[in-house]
Amino acid sequence: MKKSVLPLLMICSLALTAVAPMVSLADEVDSKIQQKDQAISGLKSQEANAQSQVAAVQSQVASINEKAEELLAEQGTLRETSANLEKEITQLTKRIEKREVAIQNQARDVQVNGNSTSYMDALLNAKSVSDAITRVTAMSTIVNANNDLVKQQQEDKKSVETKKAENEEKLQELQDNQVELEAQKGELVKAEADLNVLQTTLAAERATAEDQKAGLVKEKEAAVAEQARIAAQEKAATENAKKAAEETAAAKTTATTEQSSSTTASSEETSSTDTGSVTPPSGGGSQQVTPPSGGGGGQEVTPPAPGGGGGGQVTPPPSTGGSAISIAAAQVGKPYVWGAQGPDSFDCSGLVYYAFAATGRQLGRVTTAQESAGTRISVAEAQAGDLYFWGSPGASYHVAIATGGGGYIHAGDPSTGVQYSNVGSFTPSFAVRM
């Protein structure tokens, strides 16, 4: 019995020995999966935080756009006010010139005749007292009118100077605001680009972690399946051992009974005949049990290659082979929208960016960055294809593409959109040779 049961016990021991590492492996994989879940959760949290930052930047962009629209509307009002002011100044200037002539004539008359002589003549030439009073009153009225004329002349001149100074101050203020807006636009564009890179990176890391987690899940499933197979093998081995033990015990009982009966019969026969030999039946031998084939270790699972997430990238217009001037000319008539870079609307630097990108040349998105695209030159040196800039170098606020002969194409303002113009109507501060 001991010999027949021992192999089965060894099989059970081997099965338990095989199951133990599989249980340990499954636990280890579970731990790795939990770690990946935590990593994925952390990355999702970072993505959400990055998205909130992007939303904040976009809100700032919207605020800047709103401020730009207000500024552009204020510029339109200022241009209209300036035009009316120029008309008023022209009219005042003409009136001043006429008054100047009258005042000079009166001054010469006073210098020749003198006010006292004029009054004396009026009194001497009067036909009566009432006529004298009338003459004196008339002369007094004329003198007062002349004084009022001189006073009005002085006030008009002062008004002209005040309005000119106020207009120049307002224009300078608007120019300063434009410079500030252009700088803010550049900073916001950079911040938004940085946050998009962060989002893309986090998405790629999360995708990698999720792919690795999927590989670990498959590895765990394989380990669990192997564990179940070994457990089934162990159960079968245990049932076989039990059955063999039961068969061995039954065989032993049968053999003992047969041996006892044979011994009793032999004794009786010996007693009666005292001759013969009795051979006891052969006892049950040991049973060789062949265990079921074992199979097995763990299955190696190779996780899929990590996936790299991609983020949205602003793609410039495809190269058309045309010149920046021809590209910009094709946009003439399209509306001006602050911050727009085509293809349906533009601001000044957006038009330049779009036109040169279509030729395969990448420039900065804002005027201050576009200044560094070439060599700074004077306005008079500019040729077709060069860039005109308004404002100080490093703090420019407007840009246009030179078409030659002092002409240029630019996205002016909401009232004009993309149009042709020339240095005579709106003079640039400097130019850049492209």
C-alpha cells in the first residue's frame, strides 16, 4: 500500500509546488496593475489640470481679443474725429487769415488817425447832440467789435493748438496700446503652444501606461488560466490517489479473507487426511499509477508596444510656389479680425505669416518676431517683397508687405480689411529686407 500511494502523494506535492509560484505571479501582476492604475489616474489628473490651464489661457485670449475690438472701435472713432478736427482746423485757419488782414488794416488806421482824433472828428462833425452820441456809440461799437475779433482770433488759435495736442496725445496712447496688445498676443500664443505640448506629452504617457496595463492584464489572465489548469490537475491526482488507496485496501481485505479461508480448509484437510500441500492465493501486488502529464509553467506575455499620443498642431497653409506678394494680393478684400491668420480673415501680422508660410517660409506670428526675419533697412530702401513696420524696433505694432514703388498690402483695420495702400497715406517707421 505504501508503495502504491507514495507516487500519488509525490504528484500532489509537485502540483502544489507548481501552483504556489503561479499564485505569487498573479499577486505580483495585480500589484503592477494597481501601480499602473495609480499612474494613469495621476496622468489623467495632470491632463485635467493642463486642460484647465489651456482654458484659462483661451479665456485670456478672448479677453485680449475683446480689448482689441474695443481699441479698434476707438481707433475708428478717433480717425473720424481726427478727420473732422482737420476740417475744423482748416476752417479756423481760413478765418484766422481773414481776421489777420482786418486786424492789420485796423491797426494801420489807428496808427494813422488815432482813436482820440476819430472820436473828436465824430463830435465836431455831428449836427446835433444826439448825432454826436450816435456817432460816438457807433465808433465804440466798432472798437469793441474789433477787440472781440482779436479775442476770438486768440481763442481760435488756442483751440487749434489744444485740439492738435489732444489728438497727438490720443494717437500716442493708442499706439502704445497696440504695442502692448501685440506683446500680449505673442506671450499668449507661446503659453498656449507650451500647454498644448504638455497636453500631448501627458496624453502620450497615459496611452503608454494604459497599453502597459493591458499587457499586464493579459499576463494575469494567462497566469490565472495556468493556475486553474494546475488546480484541475491537482484535483484529478488527488481523486486518483484516493481511488487507488480504496482499491488497495479492498484488495488487501479480499486477500486476507481468502488466505484465512484457505488456511482453515488446509488445516481441516490435514487433520482429516494429514497429506497434501495448500498454496495460498497470490496476494495483491503493488499498483503502478502513471500520473497525468503535467504541463507546465507560466506563459510569457509581451505587452504591446507603447502608443504615442499626438496633439493638435496648427498646420500652416501648403506651399503654392507663388510669391508672398501674390499670396497676399489674393486676400485683398477679406475682413480684418484681430488675432486671425487666415484663410478667411486676417490681422496685420497674420496676413504676413500666412503669405510667407504659403511660399514655404516660416516667420514669427507677431510683428516683433517678424522684425528678425531679415535685415533692417530704411523705408526708402524697401523693395517688393520686403516688410514695412510701424513703431519702434522691438516694439512694432503694425506690418505690411511692400509691393514696390512705396506701395504695400496690409490688413489695416475692421473698416478697410485687407487692402492696398502706400507710404504717402500711412508712413512706416522702418523696413526689413527679406
